[in-house]
Amino acid sequence: MERGIQELVGRVMIDPDFLDELVRAPDTVLAAYRLSPEERETILQAIDRLGHTPDSRQTRAFQTALVKRWAT
């Protein structure tokens, strides 16, 4: 079974260690998911924005960045 964007986002929402790993090594983590080029770029942009976000708010900030990207 291939893992896609829904599984990745869902895991970020419930597993703070996974989000930390995604921020530290995005290429390695994203390699395990089947993502379109647009999805991958959106994820990388959301990760980039987390650099200025307190740890306690990173999961919510990541989710918000993705929702804003796909809602527009």
C-alpha cells in the first residue's frame, strides 16, 4: 500500500516526533510517500515556515499552511 498526502498529514497531526523528523530530514521522510510535485513543494514550504514558529504551535502551523495552500 502506498502512502500519500492524507497519511502524511494525519501522522503529523498525531505524532509530534514524526513532525520533528520531517523538519530535520524532509527528503528522507518524503521519500516514503507518494506525492505529486505540487504536494511535495507545499509540504516543503510549510516546513520552511515552521522555522519561526514555537515548538508548541508547530503542528497547528503546519496544518494551517497546508489548508491555506489547498483552499486557494
